[in-house]
Amino acid sequence: MEHKSANEMTALTAMPTNGHRAYFPGSMPREEAGDAGSVAHLELVRCIERLHRRYLDLFRVDLMRIGADDLSPAQVMMLFTIGPDDLSVRDLIDRGYYLGSNASYNLKRLVEAGYVERSASVRDRRSARIRLSDKGRQLCELVRGVDEGYHRLVVRDDGELRDLEITFRTLRRIEHTWTDALRSGEARIA
């Protein structure tokens, strides 16, 4: 894995955030791979947050390019959360870790724009069922093509593919750890 010079690390950790230098409590990350404590937990979380924002910025540009500028990136991601299934709104909220009000607003926009079909449940008329419309499925296919381009930007050889796979497994492990901590009550502040 490529190591960054001190100047590159400073530039990366000083990414502009509304004109302010990013703040990292404690010491800066060490450059040597394998150093115990080389990445503080808070630094990792902030990096994930910045990565997510950069992805949304990049994705927003490509949504405009493919003619889907009537949706936000979050709404398009909701289409992928629905996927090929016929879901209740509750299932969608649970599956996507959405807040109820955000999910309701985004779902309303997706229905109004014709990307999602909403119908009453056969068993309980008060409960709504949702599924992708043809328009929603077509957009998902276009986005998969865009995503292949993003993948090629990040993975240029077998080594980078292995790094990406390790990163994915590590992030999933952290996600499961945080979820388990919440469920078991271990998420207390010391």
C-alpha cells in the first residue's frame, strides 16, 4: 500500500470544510502502517463523513448528466434500498436506517416523480406497499453504469481491488460493532 508523505497527509487532513481547516483532536495520524493507535476512532468517523459528502457531490453531478436531476442522491439510494422487492414502508425504514420523517418525504417525492408505485396492502388497507416502477428500475440500471465508472476510478489493479475488499469488510465490521453496541446498551459515554 502506498504511503503518503507528511505534506500529502497534511493536505488530506486539511481538506476545506466551509473555509476552515479540519480539526483532529490529539495527534495527527502516524504514517507507518501497523502502528498501534495510528488512526483515532474520531478521525475514521470524520473521514467516512467526508467521503460520503464527496460521493454525494460526485453523484449529484452524474445524476444531472443522465437527466435525473429531479431527484437527490439520497432519493436515488432509496430506490436501491427498495430494490426488486414489494415492501411495506416500515420495512423500507428498517432496511435503510431512515428516520420516519425523512423516509416519508423522500418516498412521497419518488411516488410523485413516478419512480415508485405505492398501493394499499391487501391484508391491512391502512398499510402501504411500495415497489419500483419501470421508470425507477430504468434509473437504477443507469446508475449501475455510472457506478461502474466510479469503481474504475478507485480500482485500477489487483492490489487496489484487494485494498477495496479489505476496506469494505472493515467498514461492515465496524457497522456491526456499532449496531451491537447500541442493541446491548454498550454505547454509553465513559
